[in-house]
Amino acid sequence: MKKWLLGGIAAALLVFVGGPFLYIHVFSKKAPPKLSLSTTATTAGASSDDPAISTNDASVPLDGTWKVSSGSTVGYRVKEVLFGQSNTAVGRTSSVTGQFAATGTSINSGSFTVDMTTVTSDKSMRDHQFHGRIMETSTFPTATFELTKPIDLGSVPADGVTKSVPATGKLTLHGVTKTVTIPLTAKRTSNSIEVSGSLPITFADWNISNPSFGGTVTTEDHGLLELLLKFSPA
């Protein structure tokens, strides 16, 4: 009888611990990598601060208005624990609109809007919590960022050369607006501009409920907002 009891306990532990392990590490999809610029060739030996770079290397002038185009993505990345097993939750959407205006070597204005009602992950249960008690997307359907300080590029980078710049502006998330600075990495091609970046988000600062749920899923008190924006001439 004792052996049967011990065997039952061992089996229960295997299901309780081993089940989530198999679910997360074997059957579940691996979290996608962080959003980043596409991998294309960079001008050999050049850097964004190289004075030898000519502003004539790109076929489309930087001056003017650039709009968010297809391929743009914004989302979140949060570390979670399910029954003691670590996992990374990632949710994203391509429903992004916006634009920026440039003159010379300065980005004078810019903004983008994200349709939060379209953010999805690889788990419908997680998405239900995200759109319900966590982000309340029926009440706060969009998130926005508006540049409040011009971005000085110093020099216009050549095609394929990346440049790191800070973007300071007002971020509105879950109905809360705060001034933030997002470190961005930008790259220009002959007819497009890509921008990637991320910003740590502490949930309480934005009146966002902690994603932890029912004692089975626990998360950290913060996550990462990720973005990859692709722009084309308006």
C-alpha cells in the first residue's frame, strides 16, 4: 500500500512539474528573438560618425515626410514562470500607423500609433488576459508616441549604415502619458528607413495590472516594449 501511495505521489509530481516543463520547452513555440533591423550589408569600413560618408549616397533625400509602412511591428516581451518553469511571453501587432518629418540632418517631428486591440501572442489564454484585466484594450484601444524634441542626426548616414539616436517624447500607454527617451537604432536604404528600439516598462508606473494569474503564472513587475518601424517616403 505504501509503495502504491509513494508511486502515486511521484506520478503526481511528475505531472505537476514535468507537464509544464514539456509544455513550455518541448511542445510550446520558442519565443521569437527581439525585434531588430534587417540584416543587410553595411558599407565596408564605414560608421555612422565617419566624416567620409557622403549625403549623396542615398537615392531618396531625407528631407520631407516619411510614413510608417508594411513590415512595422510593435509588441511586448515579459518573463513569466509557469509551475516553476521559466518562459518568455511575447505579443506583437503589425497594426501601426504614423510618420515623421525631416529637414537637413534633423528629425523635427514624428509620431506613431499602435492598435492595442490587435496584439496577439502564441497563447489565446494569455491574449484574453492581456486584452481584459491587464491592458483593458476596450477602454484603451491605442498606444501612442509623439516626439517632443528634435533628433539631431549630426550627419545623414549612407545606405546600409546604422546610427544610434535617442528619441524623446510622450508615450501614452493604458491611458497614462509620460515623457520617455527610447534608444533607437536606425538604418537607411535607397528608398526606406528602418528604426528599432526597446523601452523597459514597469507595470505600476502605467497603472497596468501585473500579468500574474491565478497562482499558476507569475511574472516580473516589468516588461519590455519593442518596436521595429519601417518608413517610406510619403
